[in-house]
Amino acid sequence: MGSLKAVDFFCGGGGMSYGMQKSGIKVLAGIDYEENCRETYNANIGKDKFIKADVFELEEKELEKTLNLQRNDDNLLLIGCSPCQFWSIINTDKNKSQKSKNLLVEFERFVKYFNPGYVVVENVPGVLRKKGESGLEAFINWLESNKYTVHFKVHNTAEYGVPQSRKRFTLIANRISEVELSPIKSKKKIVVKDVLGVKNGFKEIKAGHKDKSKLMHSSPGISDLTLRRLKKVKKDGGTREGFANDPELQLDCFKGRDNSFKDTFGRLWWDRPAPTITTKFFSVSNGRFVHPEENRALSIREGAVLQSFPKSYKFFGTSHAAIARLIGNAVPPEYAKRIGKAIIKNHKNAV
């Protein structure tokens, strides 16, 4: 068995690729149709590793030639973490995301052509709930009928060394052995206090703080009214109930609806993993994204660290929101590393 190499479809800012590299798998390239991923991906994964392409238009032979790939290569891993707005339980505009619905089917085309030793798919749990419509069922059937051993399940990344509760559908298929591979669990659950706070290098800042250093410990400004609200939200896991009885501070949309959207304006707990880090983690009104003690939303780097990116990871984008999107959409690198480790172990044992 030679050394493993991977091609990462829908690579985004490189979370999956970075984790795979850390596990010891060589990443040949990342493919994405969004140009704004290029600088971040190349800066962390390797110079010129990013290929800008629309998977609907990319031809198998073209990729074969560009990357000098072999068909039926036992050492090849194809990864597909397609954008998943269509299958998300969060209410997104389904018309806008209609195209993302068929990305899995496009990825399958490359798997059928190359017949690699390993295949990894990571997505939202909704892709499994609607496995007929999403094309997942047909894909799994094809893999199994072509001698792949397939593991597919919804895992919570909090069990895999990520300081965040994030449920993700994960498929790992291999035709090298009959062993069902799953990500390697962590012995210890990592919580917010293990990675955030002053002792972890995050000095106290106020909302609106702009960090010009590479740490990117910047947090967007908030209005005076929002600041007054946050001051009433209890430290360490408090909710907006803290200001619910103040007529000046209570929002009209929550009047008489204390039980809806309870996480909005909520603080993280020090002793628990963070909630799912979305692309809007820098906004206090978009979920439980308020710092456990300070009166502000999470900073850019805090969101990245909760996604298990190292502090050295470089992010590039035209705005706070653009960088947060790269972070929120990423596969947590630590989770990816644990998938990679399981694959490497299997590969060594199969010799």
C-alpha cells in the first residue's frame, strides 16, 4: 500500500483538507466554485492547491489529467462535503439552494469514474432524513454493490475533540477492507473554557474591537440598546429572560413568546461545548453566540477556535461576514483529522 492522497470537492476555506493533512494524508487539491475561498485555502493547505471549478461543468477526464490521477487507485481518497442549504433544517430559501440539492449526484459521477480506495461524504443530518430525494440512498447502494464497506451515521463533533455540539452526517466508504470505518472518538470532551478566555490568549475586549493582528480577535460593534440588553443576560449560559420583563429592552417579536428562539441573545456556557457555530456566529441576535462573560458576540478567532481551527490558521475575506462564512461553513478540522486517522489505520492494517 502506498501513501494516501486526497481530492477535496467543495473544499471551502479548507477545514476538511487541513484535518486530513494533519492526520497524515496528502491533499492533492481542493475544488470549489467560490473564488473567495482561494486565498484562505492556498495559504493554509498549500500554494496553488485550489482549483476553481463548478462541479456541474467539470469533466472527469479533465480532473484526471490536471492532477495526474489514476483510476482504481487504492491510495486515492475522494471527499465530498457539498454545500447543504437545501437539506438543512434551518429555514433557508429553498429556491436559491435548489442547485445544491444535486451536488451529491455530481460528486458520485467522479466516484464511479475513479473507483477510489476511499470515499468520504460529510453533510447536514437532513441529507440522511431525505435519503431518497437527496440521492444518498442510490449512492450508498452503488457503493455497496461495488464492494465498498460503507459507514454512514449522524455524529456529534463534540465527541471527537471539537469544543462544539455539531451534528453532521458522515459517510466513510472503503473497498480496501471489510472493516466499517468511523471517526476516532476523543477520550475527553473539550468545552468552551478549554479554548476561550484570557488564559487561552483571548484578552478581554469590548464589542466593536478591531484586532489588526493575525489573531483576528475582532468583534463587531453593537448598539447601546443591545449593550444594555446584554448587561442583563446572566453570565455563563444566561438567556434573554434576563431582560424579558424590562419594557424598554424587550423586543416586540418576543413579547408573549418567551419560549421561542430561546438561544437568541444567549451566552455560551464555560463548562459545555459551544452550540453549532453557524455563518452568523458574530451576531448576538442570530443564536447563542454571546461570550460567556463579556458583553459582546464571539470574535472571529473565537468562532474559528470553537470550530477547532488552530490560532495560526490564516483567513482572508473582504469583510467580517465573509470570513465568518468560511468559518461557519467549514468541516471542523479536528473532526476531519479523526476521519483521516481511521482511514490511515485501516490502510496500514490492510497490507
